[in-house]
Amino acid sequence: MEMEEIDFKVAPESKIKKKPSYIKPWLGLKYLFKKPVTIKIPYEKTQIAEKYRGFHSLDWKKCIGCNFCGQICPARAIEMTWIEVDGKVEKRPHPKIDYGRCTFCQFCVDVCPTGALGFVSNYMLTTEWKDEELELFDWVPIHPDKIKEINEKFPDYRFPVAKIEFNKETKEVTYYLRDGDVFKFKILGYGLRPPAAAKPKPAKIEKKEESPS
Amino acid sequence: MVSQSELIKEARENGMELLPLDKDTYELFFGPQHMATENFSIILKMDGHRVVKAIANPGFLHRGFEKLAELRPWYTNIALLLRICVPEPDVPEAIYSMAVDELMGWEVPERAHWIRTTVLEMARVSAYLFWIMGLSFKLGVYTAGQWAAAYRERLMALFEELTGARVYHIYTIPGGVRRDIPGDKWLRQLKDTVEYIKSKLPDFDHLVFENYITFKRMEGIGVMDKKFALAEGVTGPNLRATGVPYDVRRMDPYLLYPELDFEVPVLKEGDALARALIRRYELEQDLYILEQLLEMGPPSGPYKVQDPRLKNLPRFKVPAGDAFAHVESTKGDFGAYVVSDGGNKPYRVQIRGPSIAHGIRVLEQLLVGARIADVPVILMSLDNCPPDIDR
């Protein structure tokens, strides 16, 4: 086959070709007395980039439950969850993220219209394989300031929650944070539409009663 | 005792084919656990220590990328398609993004062009270092392999700073890139890294490319000629090693490559050694390109297109049409053909990967007559990406 005329630089063969040598391979020995490039984990620490795409954080007050994050998620790891905190139903559903599926692409953070969903540089997904730890990585993220607070105490890039308890009967979830704080809420249901438990809104009913009188 | 002919007859009655036993040869399963094959397997029919017939046995990484891409929104596909080539994930990202840019009719800002070119070249350097690691492990020169891994680590740290991830960057998106350059500090670090790796190239030469063991192991094995290579659709360094000066960066220039100065290495031998030396020279040229890019400096301006349609990404729609974009990766000519029917998901994403040509037909024919110890060397000299074969 004839090639078209070449109008770009082609390297001459003399530059590419090498000559075999019996002595040169021994020059590698000069590194024998130099410091190793490897580091001793866990005695030494690696520096993680500031904007490393790790676990999520969620500002519950900012989240408007638009489900953009759930729609863009390539792994379908996000489920919108209706939540009750201290007897008060949150007005909008919040994303619940399953790290068994998450690919850490963070497109959900990019599309979040209010900037509620964010990420922190914590990335350690390992556990000690205790039964209670296996339920850890499926959570509704907590406030970024709280995670930062925990990170200052434990700078080892681990998950900010030490234990998550889920009561199957009452649907109550308890987060035992690493700094000793306990955070409780109740899951009312999943999906975009409010579940039956979240539907009756006492505030509105009261208003209706008041207006005719 | 049932005779062989009876067994064959019985198998045929049940709709199966049983081949007659050949007492001179034996079958050897090479991979997928074998370190050299990287989730890829070859069934070798051996006569003593010579290969009589080789059958590639891929499929261990099959994830159905192309079909999955039809089920996901346009932007989300970036997080999926980059898994096609793990050592240089920026290439599938770039081709898909370039094709979607063409469909949208976007003019990508200059700063994004500069960042994309830099990221592609960084990916090339890191992929070549990864390849040196693989090759030297297969040749038994473990020291150089460890060095290559250590130097690649520096590039991974830079990628981490820029993109937020070490291996799966998910950085190049349609319309530009996801994040801006972190600052001048990052550019200085990149410059230092390029200089550092450049200063270490002679060490690789001493241990691997000028080593007499390399010449003894690689010279004259896995030879393919020009005609065969062109007929089988071989691209990239493998084609250049047979004497065809084909480089997508020069033949069909994209991004900033028309403005950059570099040499395309071509050798005529077509054996494993020629392929290795071509790659070695390209690593040097890639570092030279990175130096030029750093000298040029990133142009000011936005790093992605400003389009109101980007505010609603889940319902982002691409006008109907089709587009093809391809880039030169370290494996060869990587291309993406994207068809849109105007919806919020692609109608079809077809990836033209180089490894399917290198890893199946070419490998099967090059292995015939090779010694068993040369099988990993030939496999590594072709430098294929198993997930690309299984697409």
C-alpha cells in the first residue's frame, strides 16, 4: 500500500535504536544506597488532595429534594428518603447514598442546584468486618461542618460515623458519630412522593379550621 | 472401556463436537490468573515448549459498556466509558466528549483545549510508565518496574490534585473540563515532575532498553510485516514498528496538536523489540510535548462552555445527528462514534478500540511458533487493554 506524502517529522532510526550492553544494566546498583520512595503505612501518612472526591456531606436545610442527584447518578446509588427528626417531618426528601454502588464520580454534587450536597476528602471504605460495620456505608449524609469537626479530631480519612443502628420495626436510625455525639431520626418512606406517614400536615389543617371562624 | 470413536459418535448424537485426541500436543490455559495476561486468557495448544495454536479467550471483564451507555444520561456516560481503558482513562473520556461537542456544535474554549491536551499527554506518559512496569516484570528486570511505578505515582498525585481522583479521573466532560487548574503551584509541580521523569529516562535505558537480556528476549519474536498489520487494522505504536508513519495526532490533528512540535518514530523491523523501542521514544516525545505546553501556559478564559442548557443536566438533550472523534492513545487509534436521536440519552455509542485488533487476531497469529516463555513478552509488546476487548 502506498502512503500519502508525509508532511510531518519522522524520527530517524538512529535516534530510536539502542545498542545492547553487558555493563550498563549494573548501573542500577547506584540506587542501592539511596532513600526508598516507599512510605511506611500506617506509621507515615500520605497527603490527600484538598478536593479529593470522597464521601458526601449534606446540608439538610439547603436540600430541596429535587432528585437531580438521583437522576444523574450513573450507578443508581441515590434513593430519596423521607425523614422525621425529633417528631418533625422534613418538608422535602433527602438523598440516601449507598456506597456499595457509588462510583465517587460526584456528578450529584455538580448538579445540586442549591449546593446542599457536597463532598469531603474522607475516603476510607474499609471495615474490620464486624457485623455492625457492614451497615455503615448506606447513609443520609450529615452537615459538612460536623464532618470537618470530626476530621480535626481524627485525621485518618475514615468514615465520620462509627456505628449506624437501624431499628426495623420503628424505622428509627441512630448515628453514633466518631466524636461521641448521637444523632437520631426516623425514616418514613422512600421515593419522591410523600408517604402516608408524612402526608397529614397539622399546620395546614389548623389554618383551614381557623379561616372560617 | 469406551473407544474414542464411540465417544465422538455419542457426543455428536447429543449435539456436541468432540475433537479426536492428539497425543503429540497438549492444551495449556494461560491466564486469567497469570500476572502477565491482566484478566485475559489464552488457550495454547502446545507441542513441547512451542505454541502450535493459540486461541484468545476474552470475556472476563465484559460489562457491556456500549449497551449501558444507551441507558444513561449524556453526562453520566463519562463515569462509565472511561473504564474501557484503565491505564489511560482520559482517552475514552476525551473521544466521547469531543464527539458530543461536535453534535452540540459547541466551540470549546481555548483554556479547555489546553487542559485537555495536557491531561491526555499526562495520561500517555503515565500509561507508558505503566507499560514499562509490565514489560520489565515480564522480562525479569523487576527493579526498573518498581521505579516506573514509583514515578507514575508522581503523576497520579498531580491527577489527584487536578481531578479529585487517582485512577478514574472523570474529568473531561462535553463542553470542556470539570474543574479549573488548581493554580500556579500545580503547574510548577507538573514542570518538576516532567523534568524528574526526563532525568530518570537514562536509568530505564540502562536497565531495560539497552540491556542485552532485552535484546535476547525480544529481538526477532512476534514479527509482523506491513501488509499483515494494515490488513488486520493494527494502529498506534504497533503499526509504526512495521514502518508505517501513521499517527492520529498528525494525520487528523485535534486539540492543540497542530501547534506542537514532536517527532513520530518509525521502525521497519516489526518485532517485539521494535515495538518496545518505539514506545520508549514516544515517552520521550510526550515529555517534550508537555514541556512545550507548559512553556505555552494555559490561556485565560473559561474552562467550559457557557450554555444555559447545562443548568439542567439530567434533562440535557443533544440534537439528533451523529459524530465521530478519535485520538491517538498509547495503545493505538481510539475512536468513538456517537449517534443521537434528540433524546436525553445517546441512541448508540460505538467505541473503536485498538485492543480488539491487537489482542485477538494479531495475537493469535503472532503466538504461533513462539516459545512459552515468549508468550508474555509478545502479549506485553502488543500492549492491549483487556476491558477494551470485552466491551
